[in-house]
Amino acid sequence: MSEKLHFKVSAGLKNIIGKELINDKFIAIFELVKNSYDAGAKEVTIKFENIYSDDSTIYIIDDGKGMSKQEIIDKWLFVAYSEKKNNTYRDNIKFRRNYAGAKGVGRFSCDRLGETVELLSKTNKDINVNRVKINWNEFENVDTEEFQNIEVLYDEIQSDLIAAQGTVIKIYGLREKWNRDELLQLKKSLTQLVNPEANENYDMFSIILDVKEERENDRKKSENEKVFDKDIVNGKVINHVFDVLNIKTTKITAAISKDGKKITTTLNDRGIQLFEIEEKNKYGIKNIKGTIYSLNRAAKINFTKMMGIESVNYGSVFIYKNGFRVYPYGEPEKDFMNIDRRKAQGYNRYLGTREICGRIDIFGDNRGFVETSSRNNGFISSYETGELEDFFYEYLLKPLEKYVVNIIHWGEEVIDSESLATTMDAYDDLEAVLKKIKARFKPEALLKATYNKELTEVILEHTKKKSEIDELKKIAREKSDVQLLKQADKIEKETEKLKKEVSENRIELQQVVIEHEKTKKALEVTQKQVGVLQSKADVSVDNAIDAMHIMKTYADSIDSNISEIVDMVREGDGINDILPVFHEIRQTCSKILNTYNLVINTEYKADTGNKKMDIIKFTKEYVEKQWNHKLPVEIRGLDSMEVMFNPLEFSIIIDNIADNARKANATKLQIVFENNNCIKWVDNGYGIQSDVDVSKMFEQGFTTTNGTGIGLYTIQKYANKMNATVTINSNYKNGFELLMRF
């Protein structure tokens, strides 16, 4: 007779759904903020206390509906239970919100941030505050214990942290230290977390960052220089990026209605609406809105001036679901929709991620859009995500390209002047315009259309310039005006000269594209070789595939850099403006090479990100494979050192330091691992010349050789990303010494 058995759950589950699942501390905070939003909070405060001491604490404080003791037992302590999946939850809440999370594991983000968490919560019916205390260490190294048998402490207390109702998450025993740069990065990420126009569809929701130890630094920053919001840690998180873009650029908006019956598209140029059309929706998805802005030179300059950051470093097309951002869509160098790859195939016809910025909003349930469990890999691939990508291309990107690239950017003739000389009152004329701007426009799908006659004027303006010069010359001859005739000839010659320069640039770019195609083909051959070697090599198939994906992303980034250089040359930028883009290309090439080396020569993945590992073990393994045959490297000091670091970026640091040593005619390099997470890099090369200003050696472009001057700049950049500092020992006289502290 059959016997009924049951699963048992190990205490090790905590790691799987906690710090191992959420491997980014920013994402961990985002998850807790989203929980506050889902609880009906109008304001959430992220407070750091004693941030630079050993007893630092993080508080997430909200004014949501709170939880009673029974709700804590039935919901918060019920693993993988999400009340948001239950329709009765929507009936019980008196505000119109859809929900940002629905997996029931977001609360385990606390484990990623610290060793101990206290939950304080109170409903409007509670007299006292309910408190639950969890020490995550009690779940460690006890895999034979059952998860539900490990006790957590509960009691009722009085607390000034909660007034009428709300919840406080108190996290201490922090797993990582925070510094000002990371707090600013957190604030920047928080500005992108919530859609800046979310309040059009939801109740007001504010995020406040409170770090007492940084208030004085904020005050000094505000007094001493022109300061941007991104340079101040404390205060309300505000995102006005799309207000900035509205002023000086072209934007297109396409929205699929809530009932899924129609798609409404509008095109605006510098605040003027040119047309609006309604068409039958051909997709199965609904309740989605997208807005894309074209970033011409003026828009980029204005963006940097207003935001204090270049648009390329801010991001491109973000995706939001019910008001909250889905990571990592929109991140710099993350091109999930292959926008830059497509641009490489038609550099003078298509827009890349550097030329656009915008967002896609997904509202309502839309259950086909499910985030990966780790929360930093976007949506799980589905039929709906495929339709979303097609919607993006056909209703947003391609129509914007037709207008910006063909009509107002390069002045190519799209519609002949005669057909546009009429008043366009007849439907057929509007149809002609729409067919030129929307490649797949179908008249039978059109439900409604309105247009601004300025659209006609814009097109005419860009198609009649040649005839205007001829008309000017004709008038000059009729009036026998020699000066006017000379001026007309001069304008014509300048125009022809510019056309010739553009033509020559395009010929040069063709060579760049040819070289790129060679590189792409070589990459394709490499991909095929990986498939052949799968059964023979020690490299795991998954690691090889991950590496190929990363390398493809970096190759796309180089394509985008080349396109930017082309635009800058066309617009007459000087070499000092263009050099930083070449520096970016070189750094991206380094990442491609190191991605290959990591996967082939070590056991580490190229996309690990910052992770706590033995940095000495990694250094020994990497140096043995990569450098000992080029330059003798001696590793001394401690036997092991556990720190948070990124293997790919740390390998680039090693390469730059070793390469600098070799250029300085060093015969050996020592890497010394010391106490207090300190690494000392020492070579016996030429050292620092007496007339060199050490304080400037980390500046981009600084060099005492014929190099590019970005080696030390790169080292500092990647060290800071890993929460490390680098300093040069200017007193060392037997070569060169660099100190790195984690």
C-alpha cells in the first residue's frame, strides 16, 4: 500500500532565497522599498545611523498600513507567501495601486544587508508595536535543521519610530561598509527606481535618504560650488530627467490602451505636437506606454548641464512595472533589445543607445511580465516580452528614426515638395506622411488621426534648401547685385564642401564597419569553436555562454562608441572632446580580453559582480596563467583574504599595474597581502620622477611616457567600484609602490 511522504525544508533555504539570491546590496534596499510601497506607504525613509563605525545600522521606515502580530505570523514569517497574489488584498486596500512585488521573498533581502534584522510594525488598531528579531547566523551551517524549527523572537514594545501605523525594518551587523560614493550611487539608483511620472497613475510616494554623518559634507558641497542634486546625499529623492529632456528634443509616445483595443501614437518636436494617431492594437499585450526621446547634440549638452551627468552614463531605455523599475534595463552598456547591434548594421540610418533615452511603463497585472528571482536580470523570456520588443521597435524606435534621421538630422529628401505643397486637408496626404514615418503603417488599421501643419513645414524646410540657393542667385542676377551673387556662390561652395566632408567621413566609416564585421565574424567563429570544445575543455558550457553574451555586449558598446565619434567629428568637435570616447573603447577592449582570460584560464565567471571571495586565491591563479611568463610576479604575505571584489575588474587592475611595471623596465613585481585588507604592489622599475605631481597621477590622460594616460585612472575607477581606495607611496625610492585598501 502507498505511503504518503512530505518534503522537509533545510535551514539552508535561507541563504538560497536571501544573500545568495539577492547578490547586490542596492537591489536588496530596492526590494524593501517596494515592500513599503505595496503596504500603502506614502513615504519611506532610508536611514543610515553610525554609518562609519562598527555598530552601523540601516533603517527602512514607512507609514504604510503595518502588520498585527497575527499578520506577521501568517504572512511575513510565511516563506514565499505573497498577499499581493490574493485578489482579496486589492479589495481590502483603499488606494488604487498595482503591486511592485509578488514572489514573497523580498523580505529576505535583509539577509543580504546585515546579520540581524528587527521588524517593528503597528496597525492603526494596535496599542503597542509588534517586534520580531531574527539573527540570520542561526540559520548558517545547520543544514540538517529544518527551517521552521529555528526560532525567532517576538515581543511587544513602545517605540517612537512609529506613530499611528507603519513598519520599520532595522538591520545591523552590516555585511558591507558604505561610503559617500556608494550612498550617492544609491541615491542615483533610487531616482531611477520609481518612474518620475508614476504619480499620474498612483498615489503619491516619496523616498527620503537620511545619513546624519554626511550632512556636514552636503552643506560644504552646497556652499563651495555649483551643486547638482546627484552630489548631495541627504534629502528627498527626485527624478526630473524627463522634464529636462522635454525642452530641447524630439519625443515619441505610444500607448496600448487598458482594454487592449487600440494604440495611440504622438510625435512631439521641442514641445510642439506634430501628429497623433490611433490604430487597432495588433498585439496581445495591453495597458503599456512607452516614451522615447532623441538626444541630439543640444539635448546632450542640456542634459549634462541640468543633471550634472552625461546622458551616456545615465542610461538609455528604462522599463517600469507598476511604477517601479525592472533591473537592469536601461543601465549603461546593457543593451537587452540589441539597439546598438542594429545600429552597427546601418550606422547612418539607425539610432543607438547613446542617441536615445526613455522608458516603457507596464501597468496592471500583465502576468506575462515576470521578473527573475534575483531581481537584476530583467524579465523571464515569454511570448509577452517578445511582443513588447516588437512594439518598442515598430511604434517607438523606428518612427522616431524616420523623423529624426531622415527628415531633420541629415536633411535627406523623404517626401517630394510637390506632394506636400497642398494644405493636406485630404486624408490621402496625411496617409503619405504616416507611411514615410511609420514603416508598417496600414490605413485599414487607422481609427483616428490629427496632425499639425508644422510637420509639413519641417519636411519642406529640409527638402528645399538647394532650391533656395538657386532662387537667391536668380534674384542677384536680376538685380545685378554682384555682392549678393558672390555671397550665394560662397554659401553654395560651403554647402558642397560640407557635403564632401560628410561623404569622406562616410567612406572612412565604411572601413570601420568592415573592420567591425571582421571582428564580428571572428567572434562567431569563436562561438562555434566553443561548441566543438564543450566535450573536451574544462571550461563549463554555462560559463562559456555567459562569456560570449558579455563579449557581445561589450562589442555592441564599442559600436556605440564609434557611432558617437562619428557624430562628434561631423559636428566639428576637437580631439580633446573625442579622446575620452577612445579611452572608453580601450577599457571595453580590456574587458573583452579579460572576460576571455577569466573563463579560459580560471574557475571564475566573468559576470560574477562584487562578491565576497578569497582575493589571494584568485590573484595567484590569475597571475600564474597570465603574467609569470611575461614578468616575474611574487605573491607574499597572508595566505587568504576574504573581501568583496569583482574578478573581471580586479583582473584589469592586475593587468594595468603589471603593464605599468613592465613599461618602467621593472624586472619583478611584488604583490604583498597585509592585515586590515591591505594590498601592496611594489616594482623595481624607474619609479616616480622628481618633477612629477603625484596628486595628478590618477587623472585621466596623465602620462609621463608615450602611453594613453588611463592606466592609473582605470585602477582607481575599478577600485572605487569595489569600495577600495588606492594611494601612491611617493616616498618609495627603489621603484614604484601602490597601496590598495578594502
